[in-house]
Amino acid sequence: MTEWSYTVRIWGIRKRTYRKPFQLRWRVGTHPHSESFLTAGLAESRRAQLITASRAGEPFDVVSGLPKSMVQKERDISWYQHARNYVESKWDHSPATTRRNLAEAMATVTLALVKDTQGMADHRTVRRALYSWAFNVKRWDEDLPADVKAILAWVERKSIPTSALSDRLLVRRALDACARRLDGKAAAGTVIARKRAIFHQALGLAVDAELLTENPIPSIRWKAPERVEEEVDPECVPDPGQAAALLAGVRAQGARGRHLEAFFGCIYYAASRPGETVGLKLRDCELPRRGWGMLRLRESRARSGTAWTDSGQAHDQRGLKHRSRKAVRYVPIPPELVALLRWHVIRFGTAPDGRLFRTARGGMVQESGYGEVWARARADVLTPDELASKLAKRPYDLRHAAVSTWLSSGVEPQLVAERAGHSVAVLFRVYAKFLKGGDEAANAKISARLREAVVAFS
């Protein structure tokens, strides 16, 4: 840790009979310092720099004897190198999806923080090289393809110094890049917020490394494009009858559909996320012959790609979302799902590691595979108008339907949030949407209460 002092004394130049005869001496705190120069002009120039910094109120480094501005200049590195240092510092403790987000954000920002674009390759090609190679720590030991090597050499040569980000206009340029997609259109609000947060953290590391004196982002008057609040569109959410019909549509698609019926059933009846359902094992299921059962959700197996996982597998193995690695979420499941899972185990068994759902070769269920089955079920079950709408467009909409059903059934919000695996605040902001007819049911309850009041008054 650098020790700074404002107690500085600078003496005049003295001449000696050495190879560098002109010596400048000064003291920072109680530590003496000196430098020797070939000419009196050079010595006077350095003395003027020190005096100027001292009069400007700069602190001096006790060890090196230099003012803070000069220390930072000596330590300064390019933004490109700092961005790589930042990604490396986060890599080991981040799940695969977060690693991808880090690489995406740093690729966006780094390409915006170059001195000029002279000699730059195609924009998309440069972004791809940064995303896939420069900010993927797993690939740093690999031999770079010749074209990628040339692109990254250009980026390193053109990248601005990290200290230059004390200029707020440069920071605004990077923030503006975070708000745009490659085609120039406005990015989604969640993407903008995520990239800005990552950029903010990277600048925070620059402050810790004493490359910047302060993080400039909080003091910049920059407003991202208006973002739509993260909430479920009621038009996407199927009602219980539609959900049951869609599950039947899945089952009707032969062996592949029958294998995935219980998979979609878990998302609908237990509000499990698809990644949580992919990793569900038989030992974490209580499936009694009668009545309600229980799922113990322990992990998520979201697909992130082999380039980003430590295991080299496409699906990253991690704990539940926003929970510690050992956290377990207990979700009671109705008899309908118990029956689906019991039949599934009898008919298909389990993978060698106990997973309930697997591909024909025993691998992890792929999003592309179950997405195709879901699309066919929608086409077979929904009316032309419903098919053209957003109704149950994604399997994830079954999770929205589950939470909405619980809420409209009168289940306490705290319990709904606990079973769904998020906070009550998120529940009300994102999922608190009642199924069609929910308003009518609420109105009926209010009318009944008002009638009671009128009768009591009369």
C-alpha cells in the first residue's frame, strides 16, 4: 500500500564532480531523495515539476519521492490490459454465464475506448475476437489464429491509457456503447444495466490499483434509454386449462414428447427454472402414492457453452440462482405432478447419475431440443390467433403461470416467493400477475365485502 505525504521540501541544484554532476535533492516526510542529471537544464526541469506538484497540493509517495500524478503515469497501463486484468480477477469465482457477461461487456467497452479506428478490421470481427479470445481466460494459453492475433495487436496498440478515463467524455463514450446493439439500435434495459455495472466495477478496480484517483461514473450525468420495467406480460401466461392442453400436446409427440412431459410439468406445477429442471435427480423427489409430494432443488445446470465452463461441458453446474452453493429450495408438488414423475421414472428410468431427464445418449437436455417440442405443441394445441400471440411462447412462461396460479389461489406472497426462489420484492415487481379472470374474482370478493358492510350498517 502506497504511503502518501504532503510534507515536501525541495532544495536547490548542487554541482558535483561525477559523471552526472547536477544533483537534485528533496525530502518527503522524513525520507530523503535525490536524482542526478547530465545538464543543469534537465535538473531544473525536474525540480520545476516537483515544485509545481507540491504547490498544486498533490501528495507525494514516501518511497519513490514522486508526486501522485507521476506515480500514476509510471504505473499506467492500457485500458485493454486493465480490462483483461479485471476479467481475470473475477474469473475463478464466477459461474459460466457471468463469465460470458463479463466478456461481452468488456468487448463492448474496449472497442469504444480506442484512440482512433484507422486500420481497424470489420467491427463485428473485432468484437468477436475480443469476446471469444481476449476476455476468455480459458483460451489465453491457446495459440491464437493469425487473424485474431493481428486484431488483438491492433486493439492493444490503439487502446487508450486507463488513466485517460479521468476524462468524463471518454467514460460517456463507453456508456453510450453499452446502450447500443451491434446494429446501432437501443439495447434492452437489462443488458444496458448489466454492462454499466460491469464497467463500473472495472473502474473501481482501476481506483484500487491507483490507476485512477476516483471512479468517474457516479459523477457523470448519463441516463440510459428508457427501460421497460421487468414484469410478466399477462398475455404470455397460459391459464390452467391452456397449460394442461399444452402438456397433453407435448405428450402426443411420440417417445420424445412423452419423455419431456414431466420436464415441462415440473416448470408448471413446481415453478422450477429450466436449468433447475435439467439437473433434477430422483433422490431429490418425494413421490408418494397419494397426496402431495416434494421437490428439493439444489442446483442449476444452465447451458453456457463449453468455452466458458471449467468442466468443458456445455452445461455449467452451480447452485440455485442468487443463493449460496449449498442452499436447497423445498417445493411441495401437487398430485398431478407426482403422478407425472412416478410414471416417468417407471417408463424411462434415470441417467447413471440419477438425473430424471436426459437426451437419447444420456446427456443433458438441450434448450434447442425441448424448445422444438414446445413449439410443436403450441402449433397443435393453440388456435391460430393464440398461436400468433405471445401466449406461452417460451417454456419459461409455464413458470410465470405457476406463480400466477399460486397468487390467484390466495397463497401468501411470502410463501409464493419462497417456493419460487426469489424475494418478495421481485415477486411483486415481476410475477404478481393474475391469470385471466383474476380481476373478476377480486371484484367479486370486494363486492361481497361491501355488501356485508351495507347490511351491517342498515
